[in-house]
Amino acid sequence: MSSKLRGLLGACSLVALGAAAHAETITVATVNNGDMIRMQGLMADFNEKHPDIQVEWVTLEENVLRQRVTTDIATNGGQYDVLTIGNYEVPIWAAQNWLLPLEDMGADYKPEDFLAPVAAGLTVDGKLYAAPFYAESSMLMYRTDLLEKAGLTMPENPDWDFITEAAEKMTDKGAEIYGICLRGKAGWGENMAFLTSMANSEGARWFDADWKPQFDSPEWKTTLDTYLNLMTNYGPPGASSNGFNENLALFQTGKCGMWIDATVAASFVSNPNESTVAEHVGYAPSPVRAGGDNHGNWLWSWNLAIPASSQKQDAAKAFVAWATSQEYTALVAEHEGIANVPPGTRTSLYENQEYLTAAPFAAQTLAAIEAADTQSPSDQEVPYTGGQFVSIPEFQAIGTAVGQVFSAALAGTSDADQALAAAQALTTREMSRAGYPK
């Protein structure tokens, strides 16, 4: 090898080393849901476009993620450069100046394309403080073959009486088929997301207009009695440990007749590469109470936000812009099929006939998102907004504590009356400590 060639190769090596040495590493904290796991498998596209940015992932179960990112941002820890948070946290944290406004995201980013109900929950004083990665409401997913076998037809607006009848007739415990799967794992965003939505549909509320807890109301009694009856008699064993991911796995493997949960699950249960029952999945609105019209369907988005404590805000913004762009949607469509793109965020997706044709759940998802009433979630007057959560800072702790009480009741350590009395007492105590009514 000539000295000149050796010199050129040496120079190239030094350039490569220099580029690596100057690459900026950002840490992204995210939840272990399917769409986020899928994104990690598509990072070659980001790496090609941003060779000067390296991404380290911290992927956590939902409850653990919430605890860690809340602690980090409240203490100005600076451990993460990008956070995966919900529309519960965004307005509360933005008001504390804990989040960076997402401005100047690039000429092709088109934030005006975000669905209005989703963007509204992430906007404070006219500024977007987080970008939606996917958004969801809730709906009923069910096995069409099992419903037909049971001799039943799904109503246009099923009520809880029909759900109970269908759950009973679908259940075949000998074959490990359970009529219904619902969240039982304790957490304000786990079992309480479902139970709060169910309570709204039954006419219940967390607090009256004077912030007095309402777990001693007949509406909450009906909610918890119905839930415990469904899960005890027609649900899978160990349900008090099951959250979104556990129930998704049960449904995909043919063990659930019905599942009421996030609309985002639809692409996974209907994907024949991931679900053994893909050809037998039907969709319906979340149930109402008999004679009622409140579906209690929630509105949630998993969003990417940049903490003000990050020292690498430009690199973090580049990542957020990539992951929540229309181009990322096209990337997922190319690699995974258009039915599997992150749903619920952009108007343009629901104007795309190719997507509407490939995703039989698309219209139901959009209708549920647009129908979710986060401003007046209960039929009764309430002093809060939020749908499946109460939009006050104290709810994260109180909701999780109540979730633990109700999960314990599902596990059989107490009955409904005891659980409701405990929930009433602890919520009254904590709200008093927090100074409510304010």
C-alpha cells in the first residue's frame, strides 16, 4: 500500500472518529406499548437522516414510566431529553414551565394537521407543548364468531346488560375462553382509566361541584358491582394483574370474547401476523347504561415532550419532529402496512382512502375520538375536566391509591361496599390535605 493511500485511509478514519466523537446522545423515555417498540425497530431511518444524533432508549411499563418521569421533571433531574407522557400531564407540567414549547418544527411538519380534540389537550396559551405519537379513545372489541355461536347480535349501542349477557354466553372456561377481559392492574392510567370511563357511562362522577368525593353514590355502587360480577364470573384468572398489554395478549391468543379498551389496540388484534383471531374481530362503541347515551369513552394520547431541563433541546426536537411527522407515518406504512400506522393524530390519515380501506376500525376510532367529552364527562355537574381522569395534579396519587383498592377487591380481599368505603375515605382525606375546595 502506498504512503499516499495509507494517508487517505488514515484521514478517513480520523474523520469518522471525529464524527462519532461529536455525535450528541439523547435519552428517550417511553412506554413498552407496541407502537413504541415498533418505532425502535425503524431507527435506521432516523440515524440516516441525523447521523450526528444517537438515541438511547429507556423503555418502561406504564406505571413505572409515569413514576420515573414525574420524579425526574419535578426535581429538575435532567435524566431524559424526550419524555413519553399523556394529555393528563401536558397542561399541568406546561403551567409549571417544565416543558419546552414545540415551535419551529420544520417547514413540512404541519402541526395544523393534528386532530383538533387531540391538539387541544396539548396546547396551553396557544402553544403546543407536546406532539402526539398516537391518540386513542376506547371501544368494544369482540369475537364475531363467539357472538354468533352464542346466538346474539351486537347492538349499534350496546349497554352493560347486553355485555353481561354476552359475557356469560361466550364463556367456556374449560376451553380457556373468557367472555370478557378488562383492566384490573392498579394505576390511575390502568384500571382507573377503564373504571372512571365506565363510571361516567353509569352516571357516576369522582367529585360533586364542591369537590366532595362521590364513591358513596348509587352510581359508583352500580359501576363496581357490575365490574366485579363480570370479571369474577366471566373474566380470566389473575385479572387483578392485567393491564392493557396483558389483555392484548389474551385477546390475540383467543382467550377473550370481548375487550373494552383503547382503540389503538385494534390494529394489533386485527393483524393476522400477530393475532390468531384477526379474521373474527368486530368493533362497537363503548357500552352505555340501559336507556342512557353516555358511552364514557375516553380521550388519551401518548405524546413526545421535551423537558425544559434537557441540555440537548435541539437534538431532542429533531427526534420529536421525526417521530411525529407525516413522513414517519409513511415509513411505518412501508415497513408494516398502512393499517398499522400510529392512529388518531392527523386529519390527513383519516382522509386517506387507502388507510380507511385497510383499517376496518378506522371509522370507529375517529368517531370515538370526536365523541369523547372531556369537558363534561359525567351526566352530572362536575368541577373538573378529563374524561377517564380528573385533570388536577393530585389525581395521579389519588387515582393510583383508589386503583389499588379496587384491584384488591377484584383479587377477592374485599367486597364492593368495603372497597367503595375505603375509596371514599382515602379520597376525602387526601383532598382535604390538598386544600380542596379551593
